[in-house]
Amino acid sequence: MQVRELAVRDAYEFVPKTFPDHRGLFVAPFQEEAFVKALGHPLRLAQTNHSVSRRGTLRGVHFSDTPPGQAKYVYCPRGALLDVVVDLRVGSPTFGRWDAVRLDSTGFRAVYLAEGLGHAFMALEDDTAMTYLCSTGYNPAGEHGISPLDPELGLPWPADLASIMSEKDTSAPTLAEAVADGVLPRYDACVAFYERLRAY
């Protein structure tokens, strides 16, 4: 499995080898050995999520209070999507920076984002599925969002697709508003949390 760190610190792309034959295809989108080598700790798994989206559906930018936060390892078992990671950790060297990876059911690339990072994606095809391996369970009181259409972020959504969004995402604050409200994770707290994970 090939691994590379994205332009956002503490986010990684994992590229597994696929094995097609006359029956179909086999692939292992998550492999613990490669993950531990890249991150220095195993993936804590508390919950798996699965979403299905119409073409043009835009979900995010979502993040959680950190600690404990919610790390995510995501891949696309059906269809295709543009996956975006945004650094929302105040004080981070890559604060406000984003990176994007196309995830699809051909290459089965996966993206890992550590606690404190923001996550969003847009479905590029109808009936696109996203699978999330999550380090913690859903915590409604600790879940937040940033507008995926914030012009200051300038996220790379395809211009030819209409954005189908939830009411929650449509009304989410801009990055500047979230900074002013003091709701974003702090980089130093996130790094201390990552170090505790590596110490186990």
C-alpha cells in the first residue's frame, strides 16, 4: 500500500493495490500495518458510518470538539466523490489550508484525517457511497461545521455541479466567524492528544 501525507498536516492518502480477475475485484482499503507505520499508532475504531449521495450532494465541512474529537478513515465503495480535508486547528502551521483527493470504486484510495481536522465531500456520480471508520461514536453536542462554500476557503467544488446541501451545512458559519466564536480546535491540544495515542 502506498501512503502519502497531504498538504494538510496529519492527513494521509492511502492507495491500496487492487486485484481484478475474471470474477471481479478484491481490495483491502484499510490495512493496519500501513496505517501504524504512517501514524505511529493503531486506528481506534468506535463506529462505522455509511452514506449514499446523489450527484452534486455536498456534505461538510464537519469537525468535532477535540479532545476527544473524531478521526476518520474514509473510502468510496461505490461511485466517485471529491474528498476534501481542511485544517481547522487554530495555531497549526497549515491552518486554513485544504487538500482534495478523488475517491472512487476503481482505485479505492482512502483518506485519513486526524482529530481536529475538517472533512467535506461532493458526490460526482449518482448513488455514490462513502464508508467512514470513526475513532469515536457520534456526539451531537460536540459536532460542528464550517460552510463548504466559504469564499475565503475557496474549496475546489466542480462548477458544473449544483450543490445539494443539508439545512445545517447551508447555515454553517464561515471560517472567520468560527474563529471569532472560539469554536475551533486548538492545534496544541490536538498535538498533545496525538502524542497520547502514540504512547499507548
